Amino acid sequence: MNNFRIVQVKPVYKHWLAVGRCFVFLFCVAVATSCGNQEKQTDHTADYSQARLQDEQGGAVYLDSIRQSIVVKDWEQGKSQIEKLRQKYPLALDAREQALLLWDSICWMEAEAELIRVDAWLQPSGGSQTASKAECDSMRAAFDELFRRVEFYKRKLVYDKRKADENKQAQLLQQNGGEAASSQFEESAAKASKQPKGGAQ
């Protein structure tokens, strides 16, 4: 009759087995949590894209209204529409960027129109001939201030336009870079699939 010995696992090995089981369990939980977070992040990105698209569409309507206000030289109405766009559509990044350029244009044209009016008043055929010295000095000071304001908004408009173009170019490069990386990955995967398995004979 065969003799069988009962082998007892020492407590220290039981401890490490328990630790190993816990580690495997925690690893599975971590993987499941990571997958869940990725799904939530994907859903959040999709929701954000949809919300931004809606804001851009609403912002485009305001941009048309602002441009119409500029055509009829209703500066205050144009500024009011820009403020409403910025408050109502915070995710309309492109529309808000365009609105900033329109704001610069309005401020420039508004100051330029006032500069022309003051300049006409200061001419010999204007109201300066019958005005007091104090009033003439005040108007000359206003002319200098308006001239500086016009030059400031001209430079600001050029600067903001350049920044808008740079941002658009960066977005295109990022988009094209992502597409290029995806294409390169697909080409590499295709080449790897065509290579024979195993080492050289």
C-alpha cells in the first residue's frame, strides 16, 4: 500500500498567495476603471464637440448681425451684439475670435469718424473761428487723443488678425499631423502584416 504524505503549505506561502490574489484582483479593477474612464472621456469629448458646434452656429448668426451694424455705422448696436455673443456662446471659439476683430474694427472706425469731425471743426471754415481759446485748446487735445486712438486700433487690428491666422494655422497643422500619424501607423501595420512569420531560413 502506497504511503501518502500530506504536504502542508507553510503560513508564509499562504500569505504570498493571498497577496498575489489581491494584486490580480486590484489589477483587474484598475484595468476596468481605466476602460470606464476612457469611455467617459470619449463621451465627454463628443458632448463638448456637439456643444461647441451649436455655439458656433449661434455665434455665426450674431456675427452677421454685427456686420450689418457696421455697414450702417451703428457702432453701439455692433458692440452690444458682440457682448451678447461672448456671454451667450462661451464655446464658440472661432466666432468669438472673429468678434474680437470686429470689435477692433468698430473702435477704429468710431474713433476715425470722430477724428474727422473734430478735424473739420478745427479748420478755418469750421467752428473754431467763433469759438473761445479754451474751447479750441480742448478740441485740439481731443484731436490728438483721437489720432492716437485711431493708430492704436489700427495696430491692434493687425496684431489680432495675425494671431487669429496663427491659431488657425496651428489647428490645421495639429489636424494634419494627427492624420499623418494615423496614416503612418496604418502603413507600418500593413508592412508588418506582409512580413513572413518566423526567422530567416
